[in-house]
Amino acid sequence: MSRRRRGGPLVGVRVVEMGALGPVPFAGMLFSDLGADVIRVDRPGPPPAEDPALFLTKRGRRSIVVDAKNEHGRGVILDLVRTADVLLEGNRPGIMEKLGLGPEDCHDARPSLVYGRATGWGQDGPNAHTAGHDINYIALSGVLWGIGRPDERPTPPLNLLGDYGGGGMLLAFGVLAALHEARASGLGQVVDAAMLDGTALMSMLIWEMRVRGLHEDARGVNLLDTGAPFYDVYECSDGRFVAVGALEPQFYAELCRGVGFEEHLDADRRQPQLDRSSWPARKQEMQRLFAQRTRDEWQSLLEHTDACVAPVLSWAEAPAHPHNVARQTFADIDGVLQPAPAPRFSRTPAAVQAPACAPGEHTAEVLAELGADDEEQTRLRRIGALG
């Protein structure tokens, strides 16, 4: 994909993305997929040894290399900020201020700028200046405690909750909200997106269930944490798995009929589906029944019913599933398979604008847009502003 594709609901929005890890590149990718012109400011350094196109979360951007510690490099970044609607950064609190690129500096250059800041702990608080990663932030939020089997250690859900759900998604959501307000007021503001806060917010349903007496602190004994026999993963005869989510009574009845568990439909008159005292025995029976067929046999029997059963697909299998193929959930971008943009828009469809590029690939192009001719660009390189 050599040319950049322009389209999506955010065409006309320019985003400056300060090179970072985790939530910031993910949010930058979301903005790019939706049509924004995202310019990533990469730090000086050796180029990656791998093909840049393999860094999938960096797709769709242009990249310039600027040394933000250089006074003249700082000036280049502020020139870029003057053309932007949004800045995204993921440094520890105070770092951007030390570089002369904090919110006050950038708002002096562009009063309407939305300044999005992603951190683990937030911009303030006792932990604000300490290091951490996804697993640490979801631990402090309480969410990690609740993920796992009874009497086993909590199970980290990859880095999907902190980095991407509570971090990148809520960073993008907050920035879009502030951008909407800035269009009316003409004034920007700072969006403080902490992975800790975002992960806690994502657990709202569990907090609701707790206050209603429907969720215990113990792991693996509740409705949604594999405690219920009708909401769990079961191993099949071939060692593969199916996921069962038959929460509602009518779906549970369909599940029971589908797996040969009909006697429990009659038993439900004495022991309702939500009677927790019956769950351990019912789960053992479910385990026995699912172990009698292969995963694909169960898929063929139940997938297109209301039993709420789906095959647990591997990373390699998922793109080939007929539903994912029909939805084009995954996309082949210049021979590299990856998730396609989401969500879908009826009038202004999102699209991958281009594969990820090498750091600094568009430095000359972007500087020319900012008014720097060849002589000026040569000068900036000579004085170290461009690394």
C-alpha cells in the first residue's frame, strides 16, 4: 500500500503523537484509522532491525525524527503543534514540562489544542512518578484480583485491560470529547488518562453486582468469572475448547437441550438456574458432556443456535472463521494480516491509511509543509535538531 488512503469521520483532524509505548500508539492508530492525519514524532536513534510494517499499532502515520532535547528541535515540535488539533504523549509526569513542551507551552502555541496524556498511575498521587506496566495498574484497580480460577493465582488478561482498554481507548474517548468541546469554545484542555482509572471504570458492572449482593470477592465462584456452569470454557474430546455464555433462561434451556442436559430443565423447578448451591455438580456434568465430542463437532451442532456456544479459536484460526471473513474483521495490508479498523461507519468508513513506516520517513515532507525549505532543513540537521 504505497499511497495513503484518506477517509473516515476524522478527516481534517491533525494529531501530533509523541513516540511512546502502550496506550499512546494504540490511540494514535485509532485516530489514523478514522481518517485523522497523525504525525508521529520519533526520537533519534538507530532504525529498527525489523521491517517497519510489522509494527502494526504504528500503522497509518507519517513519522518525523526530532530531538526534543535540542532547543531547535523543540521549536520544530512547537511549529508542528501550531498546525495541530491534538497532541498525544505518554511520558512520566513532568517530563514534557522539562522539555518545554508541556501543556502551557503548547497552549501558548495553539490555544485550542487538546493535550492528551496517558500514564499508568495518573498525573498526580503517591505513585505518579514510579514505573509500572499494565499488570501493575490493573492490580491496583482491583480488577486483576477477580480474574482467575478458584484457589489459583489471578490470571493477567494479556495487556488488553490496562494498556488498551482502560488506557488507549479511554485516552481516545477523552480526547474526542475535549475536541468536540474545543470546537465550540475555541479553547483546548488537558486530558489526564490513567490506565489505573480507566481499568477501574471498566469494572463498573462488577461493582454494581457487588453492591447488589451478586458478586463475592472470591475468584471463580461468581456469575461471570467461571463460577457458573453456563458461563465458562469447557475442554472437548480433542483437547480444544468451547466458550459457553448461556446467561438468560431461554438460552440456558437451549444449551441444556443441545448438550443432552434436559433433565436439568425439569430440575430447575426445584433448583433454579441461579441457585449457586447446584453449580459445582452441574459444572462437573457439563465437563463430562462436552468431553464427549470434539470442538468442531460442538461448533457444528451449536454455533448457529441460541445456546450461546462458540469455539475458542487460536490466533491462527480466528481470521479464517466464516463470520470474521464475512465481516472483514481482519485485513491483509500489503501481505501482513492484522485486525481491521473498528467500529463501522455508514457514510464515512474507516480504513488503514498505510502500513507502519520507518522512523523519520516523512521528516522532509512534514518540514516542507511547515515552511522549511531545503536550506532550512539542512541547517536543522546540522545543528542536531533532527537527531
